[in-house]
Amino acid sequence: MEYFKGRTVAIGTMHGKESVMEPLLREGLGLWPVVAHFDTDELGTFSGEKERLHPAYDAAKLKCLKAMELTDCDLAIASEGSFGPHPSLLFSSADEELILLVDRKNDCEWFGKALSTDTNFSGSEVGSMEEVIQFCNKIGFPEHAVILKHGKDDIKGLVKGIQSLELLEKSFLEIMKSNRSAWIETDMRAMFNPTRMKVIEQATHNLVEKISSKCPKCNFPGFWIVDMVEGLPCSDCGFPTRSIKSHKYGCMSCDHSELKDFPYSKEFEDPMYCDFCNP
């Protein structure tokens, strides 16, 4: 893409995220990525030894600023993940990844997102090696690493990045010398969790797609969805439903906007979702 072609972008990470980001940034945006290695755990950890104090966007922004400081680049990218219950699917866990690109030269920011139920985010209290092995089999060990510690909120005995049976058993037995049980959880750091790494790749795809969409009025990158408009008509009575009829696209430079109808390739909604036909 001409807007970024030939520019260097600093990737703020210590967890190997460049493995999925670099190819997409090179091929999709024409950027030259460099990795800014620094201790991103200072902004918080999933395993509890450092509290995560910042919302995802703010944490990613801080990583970008640090990456620019370390590399003397005016363009930086970083991501932040969040794990927990899915916002709309009951009893489902989700991984939400946000990836942020900060352009200090032009005073602009773009972000991409991916929300996926394909996650092994999990934790359990275990009292025997049999229970430890059962948990590990469930989450895809050893390709996916695990963490052991004294308790869910007790980081004593913490061992991260466990990917061998030898270290797994040794760490568990060490905790059991002074505890009646241990806490085991998936290691959600990207380099130890291939499932999460795929979602980071999806978020990067989303970012590249968003930036590649240019404003039809001023040609500025990032002409993307800023709002959703309800009102898809019922196929039976024609009454507007709560389903999405249009996506509103907007430009972050000139404020031009457009409505694009029927984004999900259907012009009518099933009557079962109509408040008039099915109150």
C-alpha cells in the first residue's frame, strides 16, 4: 500500500507475535517490520504476578510508544489479548485480540480486532498427577504450555512455560511438599499458545483489511465500519426487525460516511426474529 510503502514499523512484543504479524505487514501494507524487544510483562501478566491495570487499547498504545522510543521509529504496532466469558454466547469462553498501529508521523491510529471461541483458556485446582495429566490432555499439552502455582490467586511456586512431562511432574511435586493441592492453568502467552497465536493473526488480517480500505472521497486509509443500523425487514410482514440492515462506513480524516446495505447478504429476516410476527 502506497501510504506505508517502504516505512519501518516497530513491533512491540517479547512473546514472538512477530511470527504472524511480519508477513501480513510486509505483504499487505508494504512495511518493513523490526522487533522492539522489551519487558511487556511490566504492563501486567495473565498469570497474576503483575496486575493488569490498563484496558486493552491503552496497554497496546503504551507498548507502541515504548517500541518507538527503543527503535527511533515513528510507526509502531502492538497487540493485547483479553480472555473470559464470551460477550453473547452463554457458557462459552472467548479470546479477544486487539492490535493497534500508531503512526506518530501523521498523528493517526488504526486498530484491528478478532473475537474467537477457539481458545483453551482454562484453569483448575489439582491434587494428583492424574488430575494434572487430565487437564493437560484437555488443553493440548505439550504444544500448549501450562503454568503451575500454589493457588489461583497465590503465585508461590509459580512455574511458567511448562512443556515437558519431566518439568510438569517436578514442579507439581515441589508444590505438593507444602500444599494440599496446586493450581494449573494454560499459559496464555502467545509463544506458548498456538491457538491464541492464530487469533492474533486474525486480528492482524482485520487491521490490514481495514487500512487497505480507502475513503472514496479523500483516499485516506481506514474507511471502515463506524456504526451498525438495525431495521432488516421481516420476510413475512415487512416490519423492521432488530437485525442489521446496514453498515455505516466512515473516514477518520475527512468525516465522509456511507451506508452499505445488506452486509450479511440477505435482504429480509426470518419471521422468528420479528417482534411483530413473534412477539
